[in-house]
Amino acid sequence: MGELNDIEGRFADELKVGVDRVVRYVHDEGFRGMITSGLSARMVKKYFSLSWNKFYSGGGMPDFFNFGTNKPNPLYDKKKNDGLSLDERKALFESYAKDNFEGLLNLYDEGVLFLDDFVNRGLKADLIVNNLKHYGFENPSFATFIARDEGAEQRMFVGSVNENCYRVIHNFIRTQRELRRFEEKYC
């Protein structure tokens, strides 16, 4: 995982530990679908894939579904269309997902996991897991490579807890976002 040197050498090892622990968790729990979103999704999939191939070179890696940064995203919807029945909510989710995430729609009864690179307090984890349940997924879970503090472990599977590593990754991702916005606006 030489690519982790982009983060910072002294935290690369901590991030590797977090990634490896999450990969083993995903394998052992049998998750078939991995959901990512935002600008860090590419990094999450890349590091996950490198670690997966290190441990399980025979394949069998779960499918990834990246919800990107497009709005509206039903995973972040706080209103959740509360007045609708489960069938109506599933139909709304399916209309959103059918063009790009058809395979995800086959996993309502299977294990799906939202995977993020880092978390602060875990509020996003609560929102996304609750919304996945709201849209009809059975037993969705959340995992992260790095958490800022141990409190996050109550809400999700955490690969590693390291506040300094969290800050370095957070700043790295924020810089990438700023660069992307600048390129979109001026290039």
C-alpha cells in the first residue's frame, strides 16, 4: 500500500491497520455490498481492494456502490418520507438507485455495509444506517477505517482509533475537495 504515503508516512501504518481490520470484519461477517459516498469513496475502495487482495487473493470481494456527491442522495435524507409505506419508500429508493446501483437492489435481504474512511462522532453512521433500514434493507451496518475517538465504536465497527491520524486524513480529504472545486470552477 505504497499509495498511503500520500496521507503521511507516520500515519500510513495506522491507516493500514484500520483498513486491514475492516477488511477482515467484512470478510468474516459475509457482507456482499459495500456502499460509499462522497469524494473519499475512491480512496476507500482503493485501500479496501488492496488489503482484500493481500488477504483473500482468490476473489470474492463485495460489490461497491458509490453514491458520489450528487444531490439529492436518499442516504442523507433526514426527512425520510415518513408518511409513506415501506413499499412506497422502497419504490422511491429503487427509482433513485436503478440506473447506477441495480446490483444493490438485489441485496435487501443480504448484508450491506456503508464504509467510510474516517469518522468524528458517528452521527453520519446513525443517519445512514437508519435510512437504509427505512428503505427496507435488513441489518445494514457501518464501518470506518479510522475514528477520532473511542465513542464511535459504540455506533459502528472501527478499524483503528487515532485522533492524530483522523486529523491528517480529514485535512487530506478536505484539500482534495478544495482542489476539485477549484478545478471545476476555473479549469
